[in-house]
Amino acid sequence: MSAANKKEAKHRNSPSHLTIPTGVVVFVLACAGVAWANGGGILNSAHDFSSSSQPASAWNLSGQICYSCHAPHDFGHDKYESGLHWNHTTSNATYSTYVTSDGLAAPQPSGSSKLCLGCHDGTIAIDDFDGSTSSRNTYLSEYRDEFQIPGRLDRGQNLGRTHPVGVEYSYDPSDPDGLHSPTEPMGFSVSINDVLDNGKVVCSSCHDVHNNVSLEAANLLRAPMTVSQGSASGLCLSCHKK
């Protein structure tokens, strides 16, 4: 190879002359914009009730992280019927649900949302788990009032002021103003499909209850909602086109 050819080959292979595929550039830029992720896990998250510095030390007598929700062995409490080796009493409340502009009411919550509401609707004591190790008299309104489902006179049982749960994710590829394809990403989850429960929107579609991929200091949200968190209405726009 001549000296001129060697010089040309060296120039083509230099970092400043490499051609990067467009998809790689988009991926790198996307990663640069997702520095808001926390994903530190359940330890020290909003659902970690093990710390002696938390008010939970008064009612989480076991001092464990997982035990107030899950039990590795069910000692006759039959909470397994709720799924996930569930160790906490679930709510039997009947809720007022979201009503569309067409007058259609969302269904009663089902699936994993029922497990969340066992604490967050305020009708069941948050220390009502395991059947024997708790005093069963600490309610969310007393512990962290801001985390109880919002409402007015029927606070806790009024889901009409929250995003509807238990509804089908009704993707229509022909609707330019509708929902994104369920195969598209949702925050740091692989896809929207991954945060649905049998194709339905549930509480954990927006909130990462185990803090694996959620935002720091944002109520366990999977994507930002404010500019200070990283993107205005980013959570909404993850699913909704507008």
C-alpha cells in the first residue's frame, strides 16, 4: 500500500470520520435523556417499612421489608387467594369510578390494583397483615395522609378523581390522537405491555411499587411528570399521543 493510501485508510478509520448509524445516534441521545431514573430497589424506598427511623417501626413489629405485603409461607391465612403470596388484608369497598364524557363508568378495580387499595383506599389498616403480629389500628391517613387515594367526603372510595384502573388499553393504530402502540417503551420498562395486567391499566402501570425503574422523589412514578423531574407530562405521553 502506498503512503497516500495508508494515510487515507488511517483517516477513514479515525474517530472523527466514523459513520455512526442513525439508530445508534437516536439510542445514545435517548439514553442521555433518561438520567432521571432511580431504580434503587425496595430498600429505602417508599415501600420499605423496615427502618427504625420511620414511624412504621411502631407497627411493623417484624422489622422486615417484604413481610407487610408478602409471606413466603402462608400459615393458614389463605391470603394466597389474592395472589403473589399476599400477606395483607384486601379491601371489600365499592368505589365510585371514573366516568367518561359519554357517561360510561370505569369498572370496579381488579387484579393487582385491589392489592394496592388494601392500604391506599384508607378503609383497611396498613398494619393489618399476617393476622397476628400487628395492632391493626394504623391507617394511611394517620401515617402518610398524602398517599391516600384523593377524594372529598368519600375519600378513599372515590376513584373518579384518579386515572381509571381496570380499563382495557384500547390501542387503535388508525387513531392519530389515541394511544401509543403497547409495544413501545414505557419509562424504563421494556414496553407498555409490560406494565399492563392482562391488557388492563392498573395502579402499577404508572407506579413502580418495588422501585426498580422509578423516579427518585416522585411517588414511585415510572416516568417524569414535571420539568423538574425531567420532562413535562412525560408519564402521560408515554401512553397517550396527546
